[in-house]
Amino acid sequence: MACLGAAALRLVGGEPTSSSSGPVGAFVSGGPSVPVAAAGPRASTTPVRANDDLSRVCEGWYYPAAPRYAGRAPHPISVGVRDQPSETSHRIKAAVEVPYTVEEKVRSAWTPAPAKAQLVACVTLIRTGAAVKKCPGVSVVRAVHSLAVHEVATGRKLLDKQLDGDVLRCPNAVPLGTGGTVPAAVSDRRLYAQLSRLVMKK
């Protein structure tokens, strides 16, 4: 788990621009604060150029010039993650691990060039609970995340559900500002199981 800070945001022309298996344990009250989204998706006046642009889809923006979710499969998808309480925006995963049996054309759809993405899946931490694993200097705690999938070109929501974090191993690195706890993340295996239907829709 890389040590990542939250990206700072500033307003430019009215749009935010980046400056850069079953439940385990019991839940406790409270959890990470979640920014309140504006009513309805908002159209961006600029095209998708980088992953930072795609992360804005998770914050309620869409890109009318982006490829539509249509045509033959596979449909390119990027995954944005905000799974730490200290994070204020989503970060696009550099890669999603898929089964080794998947053919190259389908595999590449999970790591598209930003301008080619038709879909963005947003993984967002909702709440945390009791510790499920003690590690040196930190505890992995139970976590529930929302998984929402949006069409980049329209902001249309195609999937909205909740997932338990299933990565319970000790992290290789501890993100800053954790306060001694790390939420259990959602594994690529679980993401693939949830999203492959949309990627391969005909």
C-alpha cells in the first residue's frame, strides 16, 4: 500500500482541478467523513487528458466528448479509489490485476489510456469497524466501501452497491495520517468479479 497524500483541489473556471469473503469483526460508530456531492452530475468543458480528469467522475463530473458506453466489448474501465479516511479525492489505480487466463485485448481494457475510458468505477470508504488483524505499529480494521460505476461521457450510474473490504493482510507501507489503523481494502479479485459483467457487456 503506497504512501499517498490527498490531492489538493483549487477552482479554475468553475471546475475543480487537481494540483498534482464474509464480514469479520464488529462495527463501531462513526467513520470517515464523506464530502457531500452536488445534485446531479456536471458536464466538464474540457476533455479527458489524464487520470486526474477521470478521478473527477467519482466527484460528480462527466465528459461529453468521451467515448460512449456502447459498441463491442470489451469496454475500457478505470478504477478510482478513496479508501483512507484522510483522503478527500479518488485516485485512479495504475493497474487492476485480472485472471492470467484473460486474453490481452480484455486485459488492456482494465488499464486504458485515460481518453479511451468509457467507464469509471469508484470505490469509496463508507465506514470502519473493529480490528481484524494486528500488525507491527498498525491494525487492519473492518471496512465497508461503496462501489459505483459511471459512464464517463454522461455520468450515468450503471452500478451502485456496497462491498466489505477483503484485504486483511498487513500492509507493506502505512499511509500517513492513519492514526494507527488501516481500513481493509477491496481486492482486485473482488473488483474483477463485480465489474467484469459491465466490461464484457455486448
